[in-house]
Amino acid sequence: MKIVAYEFYFRDPQKGYNFVGILPERRKDPKRINKNSIRKWGKKIIGKVIDSKELFFTQVTIDRDTGRIIHPNTSL
């Protein structure tokens, strides 16, 4: 079974890109899922420590059986 999740990163002008965390998608209604809602969710979880303009995410898939994270450009 596969799970959709989002990896969050922020851009630090001095240090470059930093991984913040990964959140699994739990919403059942696909109409509620859009880029803005995902960013707001990430900002809510991460808090005010990071400037939201520097926060971005990538969608990944997690194989529930193995825990392997599959990135969009990764071949199966």
C-alpha cells in the first residue's frame, strides 16, 4: 500500500536548502487538497521559526510495507 506525503524544506540564504520534516496526507476529500492548503499545514506544524516565504514542499510516496520514500523522479 502507498501513502502520499509531503517533504518540507526551507531555504537558508547562507546554508542552502534544509530538510524540515515529512507529513503524510490524511485528508480523504481530494477537493480540500491544494498547494496553498499543504503550505499552510506545513507552516502550522513547523511554526513561526521559519519564514513561510522560504518554505516549500515536494510530494512523495511512502511504501507502507517497507517504509521506502519514493520521490517523483525516482524509478520504482
